[in-house]
Amino acid sequence: MKLSQVCKRVQAAAKRKGPILTDPRAVKSMKIINGREVAWEEIPEELATPTTPATSSSLNNTPQTRTIKAVGGVNSPQQSGEFLRMDYGAFLGVEDMGEYDGGDIREEDNGNEEEPEPDSDVKDTDGNKTVERDGIDHIVTLRELALTAMYEQEVPPISKPSCFGIDYSAVGVYDCVDCDAMGYYCQECIIERHQHLPFHRIEEWDGNCLRRTSLAELGLIIFFGHGHQPFPNIHNELGIQDITILDITGVHTVRMGWCRCATACSQAEQLFARKWFPATILHLRTAFTFRVLKLFHLLNHIARTSPWDFAGTMHRVTDHVCTTEVTDIYKTFKHVQRQWRGVRAWKRGGVQDPKLIREPGSLVLGCVMSYSRR
């Protein structure tokens, strides 16, 4: 589309008439009334028709009023669209409004107070800046607790911890970086706990430090078909295949035990069944999880992240020291993310058969505001 055509469309859209308020002085707003959200039109006091000033006696006996109109929602005082003089106190069930300013009337939180925002410049009673509150430096205390937790997670609590799995008699030497559970596990238990979590990062305690390893090195194999059990002829001439998969936790090498029965699906279909997007349907070597593709799609729209930056970030998530030793997935990822965008557009457009010829503009989403006014 040419720039001149875009300018014409923008000018035509600017001339469209919007919804006309009942009163040109009215201002639309939302009110919370009896726990429900109601749309209102209200005339500001400075624009309202001047009236005779009330005496002090009339102010004490006359309920406080304001010129309002309910546009929609439940519990509206009037649905006909006429302006009225309404008693806020009688409508909200409050006997004495006092100096009610039109805000929300809610009960006390009863202990459900909001969490205070972090503030390093807390002021004392004299107005002087200080980081202490109630005699305690909360910022420094918070950092000390975080530092202590980081040190404790670098080493096991004892030299030879017991396995937190089923076999308590075994020595636990493997820790999962991505699991929230505490403790170390033996090789058998760490594999059992990650049968359906093949992209978690594993570290092994060698007595001196935590060394990075992988579930594939420990013997985890992802089986397809047969109830996630090994294929009867899994150890034939084809055997186990190692493929590279990108997830939000980094680049992983996963061992695949394909189902090669006569009636089995193709390898690409077996990957799609697990929400893994293969780079090709022939000679599979690389795949991407749906969640990592969704994450990049959002980052590309919101933060303008490019495929190059995202792939580089995933390489550093995998190994931020020796990134050159990580499998390069940039070119493959750039190709797959384009396919992902096209398929997502088909899905939103309700395409059932992508082979059929589609009319121009059939994948364009309608305006949300236009649908809401119908």
C-alpha cells in the first residue's frame, strides 16, 4: 500500500463521527457501586447550571446530590437516559455521607493490606531521609537474606546428602536448577522425576563444586507411542536419535525413541503431538517448543526483539561462558518463527484447509471496538 493511500485512509477515519453524549457537558466515567462496575455520565460541578446557594440549615437537612446518569450496568438508578438529581447516600445505603467526594465506599481490608512498595528513601517523623524503619534497615536485611540463600544453594547442606527420592539410602548428587523442590537426588530418582520434564537443567555435585550435566547424559530417553514405553524394536539398526530442541530454559540435546510401527505417525507428527515444532519434516535434527515460540512472538511485538538477539540470549541461557560450544540455532530459528507466525494467523482466521485459495484480507482480525458497539 502506498503512503498516499495510507494518508487518505487516516484522514477518512479522522472524519468519522463518534458516539454523541446525551449532554455535551457530560463526562463518561466508571463507578463501583455495590461491588459492581457501572458506566456513568456526569456533569462537572463547574459546568452545572448555577442554582440558588443553600443555607446552612438546608445543607444539614438536605442529602448531598450530584447530577449523574447511568449509562449501563446493573443497579443503575435510571435506564431511560434522563438526567436526575440523585441521593448518593440513599442509593448506596449509607446514612451519613459526610464529606463524600464521589469515590468508592468499601469496607476495611481486615488484614488484607497491600504490600508496601520498596522505598530506599524512607523519611522519619522529622522529615529526614533514612533507610531505616522501626530501627531496622530492611533493604540491607533483604539483601543479606538473598545473599545467604545464594550461598546455601551453591553447595549441599552436608558432604554426602541422602537422596530425596524413593531410595533414601542412596547418596544424592544431582540437583535440578529449574525445579522448586529442595534436595539432591540419585541418578535413578532424578530421571524418574523428569520423565515429562526433559528440558530441565541438571547439576552434579562432584565433591568440590556443581558441574553442569544433562538428562540425556544421565540416560533419559523420550519414548513416543506405546504409552510412553520403549518401542519393542527400539534397539534395531535405526536406534536412538539425538536431536536439538530449543526451550525457554535454553538449547538442549534430547534422546528420542521414535515409534516405528507400520501404522505409526511420521516423526514430525509425533513431535507436534508433544507441542514441539520441527524445523523440517525430513531428516529431523532440530525442533522448538511451542512456549519458546510464543515467548519470542510476544517479545518481538512488545520489545521489538529480533531473532538474532533472542537466539543469542538463548545461547547465553544455556552457557553464558562458552557460547561457541552451544549448538547454533539462529538460522533454523529464524525460519521456524516465520512458519509459526503464518500458522498462528491461519488459526486465528479459522482456516481449516491451508491448501485452499483464500481471499485477500481473510486473515485480518476485525476491530475490537467495532464489535463492542454492535
